[in-house]
Amino acid sequence: MSLGDNMKLFLKKFLPKPILKFLIQVKNTLISNPSKRRLFKKMQKKHKMLLEQIKGKEKIKVVFLAIHKSVWKVDTIFQRMLKDPYFEPLILVCPYTIYGEERMWEDMNECYSYFEEKGYPLLSAFDKKEKRWLSLEEIEADIVFFTNPHSLTRKEYYEDAYLNYLTCYAGYGIDPNKYNNNEEQYNQLFHNAMWLIFVQHNEMFDCYVKKNKEHKDNVYLVIDNIIEELQKKENSEIVWKNYATHKKIIFAPHHTIEKNTSFQLGNFLDYAEYIKDLVKQTQETITWSFKPHPMLKSKLYLEPNWGKAKTDDYFHFWETQSNTQFNDGEYIELFKQSDAMIHDSGAFLAEYIFTDKPSLYFTNKNTRNYLNGFGNACLDTVVESKNTEELAKFINGILQNLDEKKETRQYFINNYFNTINKNTKKDVLNIIQQNLM
């Protein structure tokens, strides 16, 4: 750990929160924000130069950087590029380096297999024959498409990419969250280096502009393709066990289980065993899908009261019961064919609303403080639960086909589409093409 990291930990531990917050604001105002704006200006010039270099090309190579299969939320964009002769899309499976090599290779193999099964053009960032990491230069990327803003991988597929290429960022879902003064979500160096950014609601757009007024020219409001897919009534193949005989409930816990941090949506530790008992009690009536955030497993490995053996045993339980299933990939059909969801996920809080089905959200004393205005409006459409009694009541209601939030939820859906249809610009492919001209 560096001297700077030790100093940050010391300040967080011993300084009163109001003083720490003031010092962070001073640092952002006097040091961080000016440097980010300088980077923004520099990258605008860089992007113009890169546009000149590819001007007149008949085919544009777009490299999508993928780390986890479960947060791949740009499938519709990728598929449309495959059908458009102007684009040559390619997926580059990148390493997740946060939790060591064993987890890194496991995630890379799973991610690669996922896209290989879909028949998509793809490469692994690691060349096994030559035992080296590929560079974006040798792949000859024209545009690099990010789906995660955080530094989770090697610098070749993060800093080196956003500083040297035309870059797009579509996020991994409609953002209902608010933490650390929105710096990590909207104002990292990463965001200020982007060529084009796509957002899914007005508050996200406003956050970018508030952080840097010039963002208004490179941030575009679009309808999330996941919402469009969830609105479709027809189903493809059945993805649930006991589809015709059982109610179908998704359990989707978030990864932020650490206590006393700046962002804690996750309440998994409080409910994990109780829900396991519920599964056993409802073998004849409910099929349960376990859909955890991809980072939860690694964090449970490090949790003192869990560890690797207990975590693996818990996950194995979900893979092996007659009325359970483990889902860590695509989830559109999983959502559409379900009857309800119980969770404390961030993105799912917004996305699941558009199935027009009931959901329960685990809350703690700070949940509403972690949500932005849009997120709190989402929370108003679900049943909130702070204890197992409220959870049990919700489950019984699902078995009786009760839906107490239906009217509130449908008002939210109608209002969302009325608002976004007034303000949205053209779709992602059209926006990219127009900015290439």
C-alpha cells in the first residue's frame, strides 16, 4: 500500500466526517476538477485528430471491452453493429484484476465461453500461444467501447485505451445511485476522457453537465436497450425450472456488504440464511433464481464469517435444489418470465420496474441517501423491507397474486416514457455515425 493510500485511510479513520467532507471538497475544487477539465480539453483535440485519421474509412472497427458476462448490457447495440456494413464490432475479453489471478482466469474463461456460445466475433486479451497480453494497437481498433468506468483491469484496457482512442461509454444500466458526491459515477478522469457518453435518464445527463458544463456536447440521452427488450411481451425459450407449476422469484443481492463505508446497498449478510430456509419451505410452490452481483462472491471469500468454503457451499446450494437455479449471465428472459424479485441491487431497482411485476427491496437506514432523485422515485414503486417479517409477508402476497404497488409502478413507467421520448436523441448507432462525419 502506498504512502498516499495510508494517508487516506488515516484521515478517514481519525478525522470527523464534516471536516473530511470539507477537505475532499477543497481538494476537488482546487486540484482534481481543474486537472480533469484540462484532460477534457486535451482529449477533445485528440479526438479531432483521431477522427481525421479514420476519415473516409469504409468500415469502422469497434472493440467492446468486456470483463464480466453478467454486466454485458449493450447486446442490442452489438447485434445491430453486426448487421450494419459500416461497423466491424469485436469483443475483447479483459482480465478482472481486483481479486487475484485465480479469480481473474476464472472470470475470463467464463466470459469468453459466454460470447463464444453466442457466436460473436471475439478475442481473449491474453494470447495463450505467445503467453502475452494483446494491445489495442495490434487489434487495430478505431473505436473502443467501455461498459464499466472503474479501474478493474490492466491499464492497456483502461487508461491506455481511454487516453489514445475514440471511446464510447454506455454504462451498465440506468443509474439510480448517488455516493461520494457523484465523483466516481460521473467525474473520474475516465469520464472526462470519453468521446461519447450515453445515459438513460435526465438526472444522469444533468450530473455530467453539473460536473463539467462542456459535457453537454458529448453526452447523449438514449432509451436503454434493456428497457426496450423488457417491454416486449413475447418470450423466447423457457429459462425457468418448473415454469408451469411454480411461482418464479429472483433473489438478486448486491455486492456492497461492507459495513461503515460510503456506499452500502447490500444487505445479503442479514438475509442469506433466512432466504435459504424459505427455499426449503417452498419446494412445491416457488422456484427461486439466485442472481448475485458478480463481485459478491469475491467479497464473501474475504468476509470473516464466511470465507471460501462457506461461500462455495452456499452457491452450490442454489445450483442443486429441485426448486432453485443459479443465473449469472443474460437476464432479459429471466426477468420477463418471473413473477417477482427480491433484491437490493442498484441497476435492477430501475430495470425490473419495466417488467411491470412486483418486487421487494431490502433497505437499511441509509438506503435513500445512497439513491439519487430518480432512484428514490424507483424505490417508491417497490415494497420496502427492513426485516424478515416484511419479507415473509411479501412472499405470501406473491403466492396469492397480490400486487400492492401496481398503480404506482404503472404511473412511473408511463411518466418515464413520456419524459424520455420528449428529450431523447437518436439511437446509439446514429449518434456514433453522425459524430464520425
